[in-house]
Amino acid sequence: MSSYEEVPKIGKKSLLLLLMGLVLMVPLLATFDLGEAMENLRKIGPVPVFLSFLSIHIGVLFYNLGWYILLDRRARFKDVFLIGWTSLFVNLLIPAGSASGEVARVYFIRKKADLPTGEALSTIVAHRVVMIVPFIVSIILGTSYLLSMIGPSERSLIAIMSSIILMSAFFYLIYKLSMDDSKLIKIVSFVERKLNKNYENIKSTIREYSQAFRNLMNNRRMLLLSLTCSFLNWLFDMLPIFIYFIAMGYWIDPLMGALIYSVSIILVLIPIGIPGNTGIREWTMTGLLSAIGLTKGEALALTLVSSTVTVFLNELMFGLIAYVILIKNS
């Protein structure tokens, strides 16, 4: 059975790995000033948390709207919205560089919109290509701030530029392979001969996918609308950082906000093996915030409220609700 014909399963292993991530946070709470962190959390108060939750949800709304546009409205927006939240939930609990969430998207959209696998996959890959644009912009802005702080060292410039080039090259390769199915067909044919098996169904799906992807790339109006949604998603996704800094009495440089956001997104994308990279993400974020001048208590408070509560627990809770609704209605 194809992996796209079943939804990724969330089992005991995912929950155990999540528990491991939470255990990693224990020494973090002991190392950083927990008392000062709690005082800063009280200082932040509930209103900024509510506004940040709202901002994240508006961001997810635009994220799913960008995909809905690429689907050319062949599914109800309600279903697209629930599927989008479910993919975030699956990505959190099955860490595989967001691939698990995309498998879930293909599975559910095929059921809800009755789309062939190739066409469904083409909209998701096109959506990922569009969504990477503001993220690359964020990395460049964040890099600009970092270099203004530490100076343009040759080693740091090489490391940062290499990561940007590699990421851009990876998505460009996906784009080129998607536009021309001949190379993918040759790879499948080679495996077919070596294993002495018939993969004609796979080759048919590849042709279907490539044709649908080319149609999407040629629709400039659709791409522009989806790209606009991706930048709005980026804006509202990053806004909580500024809300929390202001609540703590700090004015944050927009480039520093871009830097913090870039690091948090990279930590979610890297498939370390722990759901949501819980624990590892908190250690990295508190270290970064301390390095740019916050006290240990402030860094811990900001990390817990912005990363753990506003993003991870928020997506976990609302993603679970969407997941349960879709499973019941499938």
C-alpha cells in the first residue's frame, strides 16, 4: 500500500520521544533563573499571550489560504484549514523534517477533494516552494543583524551563505525535477529493472504530478496570490516575538526579531528525532536570547511563553482537535 493511502500513525514512540524532550527542559529550568523567569511571566500577563495566540492563528489562516489558492478551490476551505492544522500536529509528533505532515496533507486532501495523488502532491510541493521565499528573506534579515553585532567575520559569512545557498539549491532542485518528469521517470525505470518489478503506476503518478506542477507554475496570478499569503503568514508568525519583548519593556530591532524567528523555524525543520524538538529548541533559544543581552530569567521567560506555550502547545492542542475531527469524518 502506498504511504499516501494511509495517514501517518502517532503511537507510543512519539509520546515517549516527547517525554524525553520535556525531560531535557528540567536542567534548563535549573540552570537559568526560574524565579526571575516566573516574575517576568507575571509581568507579561495574559493579554500579550492572547494577542500572540491570535497572531499565530491568523498566520495559520493565511498559510492554509495560500494552499487553498493553489488547489484552485477544489476543496472546501473548512477542510483545507483542518488539514493544514492536522499537518502541523503530525509534524510536531512525528519529527521527519515536516515530511510526515505533507504525507498527511496528501492523504486527507485526496479524500476531501477526490484529487489524484499526483495533482494533490503538486499543490503541496508548490505550496512549500512558495512558503520558503519569506523564510529565506527572514534568514537574510536575521543574518544582517547578526553580522552587525559580531562583525563580518569570514568564517561566519561562509557558514551563513552556505546554508542559504544549500537551502535555495535544494528547493531549486525540487522545482527543476518537478517541471521535467523525465529524470524522475529514468530513476524509477532504473530501480524497476534492478528489482525486476513493474512500477508503471508510480511512473503514471509522476507524469500526472509533473503536468499539474507545470500548470501551477504557469499560473502567475495564482502564484502571486499564494506568495502574498505566505508573506502574511510570515508576518503574523513572527509578530508574537515583538509582542512579548514589548510586554517585558524592551524595544526589539526588527532584524533581531527576524533572527530569532529564523532560528526557531530552523529548529522545527531539522529532524532531530524529538517531537517539536522540545527541550533542544528551548536550550537554543535561551542561549541565543542570553547572548543578545537578556538576563537568564528574561531569556527563560521569553522562551517558555513564545516558543513552548504560544507555538508548541498551541499547535499541539488545536492540531489535535483538527486531527480528531478529520479522522472521525474520514
